[in-house]
Amino acid sequence: METLLPIFVAAVRSGTPILYATLGEILTEKAGVMNLGLEGIMLMGALSGFAASLWGGSPLIGLAAAFAVGACLGLIHAFLSVTLGSNQVVCGLAMTMFGGGASALAGRSYIGMTIPGLDSWSIPVISKLPVIGRIFFSQDIMVYASFALVFLMMFFLHRTRPGMNLRAAGDNPKAADAMGLPVAGIRYLYTVIGAGLVALGGAYMSVVYNKFWAEGMTAGRGWIAVAMVIFAIWNPLQAALGAYLFGGVETFQLRLQAAGARVPAPLLMMLPYLMTILVLLFISAGKGHKVSLSAPAALGIPFYREERE
Amino acid sequence: MRLRAEKRIDSPAWMTFMTTALSVLLALTAGGVFLYLQGVSPFAAYAAILKSAFGSGYDLSETAVKALPLAIVSLAVMLSFTMLVWNIGGEGQALVGALAAAAVVRYFPVGSKPAMLSMMALAAVFAGGFWAGIAGLLKAKWNVNEIITTLMLNYIAMRLLEYFVYGPWRDPSSLGFPMTKPFIAAARLPSLWGTRIHMGIYALFFLTAVMEILLWRTRFGYEIRVMGDNARAARYAGMDCMKKVVGVMFISGAIAGFAGMCEVSGLQGRLQSGFSAQYGYTAIIVAWLSHLRPSLSLIIAFLMGALLVGGEALQIGMGLPMASAQILQGLILFFVLGGEFFQNYRVRIDAG
């Protein structure tokens, strides 16, 4: 156990960017909007988080800036997909390209710099608990915030009026509209907040995890988060499970590389992507009916009041 | 006062053309603003792009060289997009196609050019088709999201390529560069007209014609278009969507795989890491901008090729990251998507 413990600790840390991105996307998709631009938004979040930490002198300023930049990108996506009813798949691809390119261009002067970043902070008392104290409560505040977010979202989506309105906009916008809910407004709001959370996931990579910026540093994590949303069947708690599973595989392959395993590094680096496919297959084949039942019924379909029958 | 959108009864072809052209223009303007904010003179940047892409006969031929794989891969993804199956994996399929072609050269070299090239093409087509077929099969059988599987397969293909060029296939005399030995002469597609344009261009014209007929003049094309437009209607008409998904993905991947082989056999003459420069993703824009019309994609691919050549010019001449061209690609897509709204709707201002 003692030898495995550091792997679990690292798995939580390396799963946290994916967790934020997955939670953000769950919020957006539950409202009926599909945002596939996660990879681009994460990269923009990573860059703005890093740059703002550097100039603002505090990692918290960096994280706030990342959220704001993500929210702005979410606004673009909301305008195109909610107001103009554009194809959301293509729109997401456009966001991926734009975010990848813009972060590379704007970040070219930050390459090679490091920041102090956010340090870890053990929660008094409970971090002394055996095993789980080390794994979950000797991390940094962004990890603790993600725990809180998981439970907050569970509660919000299923136990509060605004949460139910959100789900109504994603499941049956026509009925939601008949109830007098502002469907477009709801979709805007959660696309913007969701994208902000996605950008926080990116910022976690540059501000907390690596403490540097590199072009394309998310390496497909945005897309993996899209997969994790399905794996989690839109359930925040299960999203945490998926994210840590990914983090575990990532940590495992890094350790193997560091330990000088005889398997070549490129083959080890395939593991997270391979696992994403397997996990998706497992959930789609095993619980296919549950996936189609949990998917927001109007996901990705624009809604216009004028087209009511 | 309030704005109201009214559906247009029809949108004539000239309007489609005008909105697309205007969208691209607006995208370039927005890109210019972004460049300016980054301390880069947009005029200098665009001048560099134009000059490097269209400046001379040689530059034009280089643009065509870049456009060639783009056009082929865009034909590939177009086929799947027509039935609203999102093959985002053109990149990975081209990579495994190139990998398979290189494997044939390495393990079964023959002296006769026609024999060698057809073996390579066959291997590339099957490898690409297989790679996309995996995603197609998973979708057809278990409804696994094909966007994610094709994307993950891109990353896996990239690592696979790295494994071979850094590992067992590395040329010992390459001074540590991740590349294989140069292909034997029989494995090279001949260049044409004294430029780097190679015979793959004939294949492109042929494929474009075939796709144009397949999509718009055959029952197969009609069925996949119906499935894309209205899956429910297709089901009621007795069309088996799921069976078609696997077939469409296989053909789509096969074409992309062929593009990969053309790149290594016609242009580079060896397999090396990072040879594809994200053609697979740019091809998606080409497919969308050409409104899924194969013949139109030839022109759009050429213009996008210009942007790629321009991207290199920005990198070499102005020291900007290669990815800068992606900003323009993303913006063009954004504005074209937005522009489509104004093709389909008329915006009215109501008083009161």
C-alpha cells in the first residue's frame, strides 16, 4: 500500500483538469448545448491562467482570469449555437482550432518561464486520516474546490428549481418554453459558466500541475473530457470516477517511463487514449440504454420559439 | 423595436457565394485585429501569406502540393459528413495509411514501379479503412460516439508512428532524426512538370469525379444523403443506417489512408515524425466550406493550402508559431457558420 499511495495521490492531481472540464461540459450539455471546443478552451485557459498569474503575482488571479476567458469563449459558442442555430459539431471544431492557434501565438513569449503557482495545502485533522487523508486531503485548494463542485452540481441539478429549469431546457425546450422559462437565456448562461469551468481545468495544468506553459500542453485532454461526460452518463460523481481513472492511467504510464520500462515510451503514451475508447465502449455496450436515457433529449438541437407547431 | 428572423423560402446560389466570401473577409479582418493585438502587423502578415502562396509559379506549385492531401482527405470526411457521421479522424487514418505503405516498402520491396506502388496503395487503403472502420463498427454495434473514437485513434496513430520512426524503423544514418531510410526508387510517385507536385494529383481528379458521381448520381449517395437529412425518414423508407455506417467509415478511412501514402511516396520519400502537419483537421474545414460538394472542394483546398504555405512563411519570416494559421482557420469556420444563418433567414426589424 505504501508504494501505491503516491500513485493514487498523483492520479487525483492529474485527473483534476479533466474533472473540471468534464463538469463544465456536463452543465452545458444538460442545458441542451453541445460544446466540442473543450480542447481549445482548455488551452486558452491554461495560457491566460499562466499569464495572469505571472503578471498579477498570484495564482488566484490567474485562475480567475482563466475562468473569465473561458466564459468569453463560451459566449461565442452560445451566440453561434443558440442564437444562430449553427452546427454545434463544426462550431466546436472551429473553437478547438482557434483556441489552439491563438494560445500558441499569444503564448510564444511565455515559453520557458515558470511561476511559483499554487502550493498544496493539507486540510488540518482530516488529512491525518489513514490512506484517504493522503490521497484526497493533502492536495491543493483547487482539488478541494472540485470535490465541492461535484456535490454542489449533484445537488443543484436534481434538488433545486434552477437546476430543474436547466434540465428542462436540455430535455424538452418546447415544454420549458411553455412553462415560461427563457430557454435561450438558460442555454446561454450554462454554456458560459460551463466553458469557464473548462478553462479552469486548463489553468489547473499550467498554474498548479506543471507551473509552466507549453504550446498544445493539454494533449487531447479536452477531447477525453468529452468522452468522460458520456462515461459519466452526465452524472458529476461518476465524472470524478472517470477523471481519476484517467489520472491513474496517466500516472501509471509516466511512472513506468520514469522507471525505464522496457516498453517504448510512445506505446505507453497511447494508454490514456486507448483507455478512453475502452471505457466508452464499456459504457455504451454495457449500459447503452442508460446512456440514451440519461442523455439530454434535445442535446445539440437548436430551439426557436417561432418554429413551435 | 425588436429583431425578428424570418425563414427564407430559397437562397439563390449567388447569395451562398456572397455570404461565404463576406464571411471569409470578416474572418480575415478579425484575424488581423487579433494579430495586431499580438504586436504583429496584420498587413505585413497577410502580405507575407499572399506572396508566399501566390507570388510566383513555384509558389503556386507549392500551394498545390499542400492542397493535394487536403483535397483528398476532405473528400474522405465529406462522405461521412454527408450522412452526419462525424469522422474527425482523417489525420489518424492518413498516418496509418502512410505507415502501412512504408511497411510494404520496408518488408516487401520489389523493383517494378507499378507493382510496388499498387502494393503500397493497397496497404494504405486497407490500413486507413481499417482504422476508420473500427470507429464505424463501434458506432454501428454499440452506438459508441464516433467523434471521440476517431479523435482518440488520431492520437494513437500519432504515437504508433512515433514508435516506428524513433524505434525499429529509424534510419541509423539519420543522425538521430526520427525518420526511416529513403524509399527505394520504385516506391516513389513521379513528380510532374519539374515541380514537387506528384502523380497523386491525377488520383485526386479521378477521386473527385468518382465522389461527385457517387454522392449525387447513385442510389448509395442518395441514401446516405437522406440519412444525413432525416434519419427517421430513412428508417421508414427501409434504409439500414447502421450497416451503412461501417461501409461509409471504411471508404472514408480508405481515401484518407491513400492520401497518407501519397504524401510519403510522392513528396517526402520516407516516413518521418510529424509529416502530416494537421492536414486531417484542415480537411474538415475544406469539406464544410465546400458545402459537401466534391468539385467545389478542389478550389477550397487550394485556398486552404495557401493558408498553410502562408503559415510556414509566418513561421520562417516573422518567427510566429506554425499554429498561427489555425487562428485564421478557426475564425473562417466561425464566420462561415454564422453566415449560414443569414443565408437561411432574413432578419427584420419590427417597430414597436
